[in-house]
Amino acid sequence: QVQLVESGGGLVQAGGSLRLSCAASGRTFSSYAMGWFRQAPGKEREFVAAISRSAGTTYYADSVKGRFTISRDNAKNTGILQMNSLKPEDTAIYYCAADWLSDQAMHISLNHRYWGQGTQVTVSS
């Protein structure tokens, strides 16, 4: 089992950057694939990015490809989402999630059992 805590959200102008962190507790973080998902008001939760256990495989939603970068440091039990060139449509609550998943399954939110509480990202125009 793993507990996840996100941080780094905030208010930023369009074109700006934010760096989200996901701190994991427990010794098994390196065994889990990790994903970032987001939910905007009135919308369903959507996939943003995912990274495999070894960080050898990453996936991105088309809407963030080229602007966001997912990474992880298993020695520090931390996942990172670097968000550049932010747009107002990126405004949402961002969640990190983790579970023991294959590369093919880690982009699907329903496959993740462990979730953080979320961090708000607001991008002003």
C-alpha cells in the first residue's frame, strides 16, 4: 500500500509554468506505475500523463504532449509533473495515482487504487 500527497498547484498566468510533486509513502513506490489525472469543474476526470515503474515508458494525453513532462525519482519516492506553456483549459484539480500496473494499463484511471487528495491548478488568461 502507498499514500500519495500532491503539492505545487497554484494560480499562474497563461504561458507560465508549474511543477507538481507527488510524495509517496511506503517502500513499494518503485513497484508501482504512476499517473497524473485531472478534473475540471463539471467534467469527468481525464488522463494527463503516466510513467512506468522504471520510468522507461511514458504516455501523454494529446492535449498536453510537448508541454508537460512526467518523471519520477524512486530513491526519493517522488513523482513530478512539469507543466509548461500552460493554458486556461489546463485549469483543474490534478491528482496523482499509483498501482501495480502494466505499461498498457497505467493510463486508465479506474486501474489505479491509490490516489492523492489533489492539488488545484488555475491558469488565468
